[in-house]
Amino acid sequence: MMNKFGKQLEEFLKFKNISNKEFAERINTTPKNLIDIIKGDIELSQNMIYNISFVTEIPVSYIENVERNFKMDKVINEFLDKSKLTIKEYINKFNYKEFSKQYEFQFTDERDEYYIAKDILRYLRITNPDSLYKEDNSIFYKSKNDKPELLSLWLERCYRLISSQSVKEYKKENINILVDYIRKCAGNNVFNEKELISKFNDNGIFLAIENDLKGAKIRGAFKVLNDKPAIYITKKHKRYADIYFALLHELAHCKSDFNRAKSGSIVSLDDDSLEDYEVKADKTAYNWMIDDKEYNKIKHCYDAIDELDVIKCFFVYRLAKDGVIDYKSKVYQENNKLID
């Protein structure tokens, strides 16, 4: 079948008692061509849509929408056949119910699984489901994440959050300003999301802080939008050092991987990635937390933490990461507190 509107047109002509011959003459085509349209054997041209609309007073937008939905259904079905998935299995990959609730998204028709799939693709601003799974796509960059559907929804959600932000000129030296600001906040056990976003915007960087969907295991992402850096992070563990480490990690990408991020989003996952650029960003972030030389001198002096000139939550965060202390230990729990 090449078109979907033909069936509705046939019903319209019967209801109006108009013969195929008469209607074909009115829309400037042959009876045979009209029969092919009614059967759905040929695709409707834009000119034919206009002619049908002019004669029947059925809005062009309605006919176009019927055809657009039909074509998208075909694209989705081709993808499903190739992937050996049912439409239900496909939309479940997006945790669509949680997505709708958490990101406050209203589906066109929650009872129609194809409408749900099309709404998701529309939200992601893509016209082909295959786009999410191509190795060279720009939606995520070199990610081994096995939940690309959830990742793509989170990235799009963050993009929509930053779209209204007013960002000033970005300069490389602004990174140091932001690192100092983060250190100050962490040292005072302060986390103010609104002020943090404002500080980043004032220093030329978009910032979104948004929880991901269950099962995504995302820590953060860095990308470049028209030569302006954009940082997205989640509130994975809800502790001061954890969220500030995520920010410092993405700032490290901003410092070292600016050109790489022009090709797509560099995604940081909670999976101890061995990618060189991820390892490098971690090392830079750790060093910003507490200087490596100083850390190595005092890392076994944590019993005297109150006497050390360190940012406590950063110090115990590194100690736990290195296995010097346990995450459940008293020194960790007391010095890397949960964010209120």
C-alpha cells in the first residue's frame, strides 16, 4: 500500500453519492488513476492532495497528517521486522510510562502503541528508529551503554532544559573560575541548583541537572552546541562529592575534548569506562578535588581529617574510590553527606 487516505476518500465519495468518473474529472485525473488512489496503490502527490482538498473541503493538513502517519508507520514496521521486535517490545525499551511521568510528556494517544512510538521519535527529533543505533550517530558518542533508548531520551530532555538558558561568552579560562566555585561550594557543603546553573551560564556554559530514567546508568555528558559548551549531569548518588565530581569530570572534557564533542555527546556512565578520554577526565577531576601530590602524602591520615587542610567530602570520596576506606564507613558517611 502506497497511501492511506484512499480508503477515507472512497467512504467520502459513497457518502456524497459521487461517482469515480465525476470526481476524477473534478480533481483533474483519470478514473483509473483515482481507482489506484482509492486502493492505495499510488502515493499522493502534493498537487493531488491540494486538488482533493479544494474539491472536498477536507483540510490539506488533515490529508497530509493521515499520509505522514501512514508513512511513519511503514518506517517503524520495517524497523520492527528487521529487529525482530513487536511494537510493544520496542516502546518498552524507552520505559515510556516512566518517561511520560518523569519528564511530564503527554502522548497523543496512550492506547495506540504506534502513536506512542511516533511521539517518542518526534520528541527525539528523528525520523527513523535506526538513527539511534548507528555507530557514527551524533546522539551519543562512543558509548558502550546497552540502553541507547534511555540515553537518547535523557540527552534530549537535557537539551530542552538548556534551550531557554541565556549563556554569555565562553573562554577557556572560565573553567578555572568554575572549578574554584565548585570547590568553594563543596567545602561549605552547599548545593544550590539554580545558582549553580546561573554561574555556569555566566561563564559561557549551558548546564542541565536532570535525573535519568531507571536502568540508564548515566553520570553525565558533554557536548558543544554552536561553539558553546553544554554539560548535562544526573543526581546519581545525591551526595555532595558525587555530584560535584560529575561536574568536574565534564569540565575536564570541556578542557581537553572540546573539538571531539563537536561530533556528538561524550557520555559518562557509571561503568568505570576504560576509554582513554574518560580515564583522563577522571584524573583531572580527582586532581581538582585535591592535588595528587598532597593526596598521596595524607591519604592514610584520614583519622585526623579535622586537622587536614582539605575539602573533606572530596578527600573521603577519593579515599573510597581508591579502596582506602569503605563507602559505608563512618568517616565517609559523615564527611560526604547527602544533599538535602
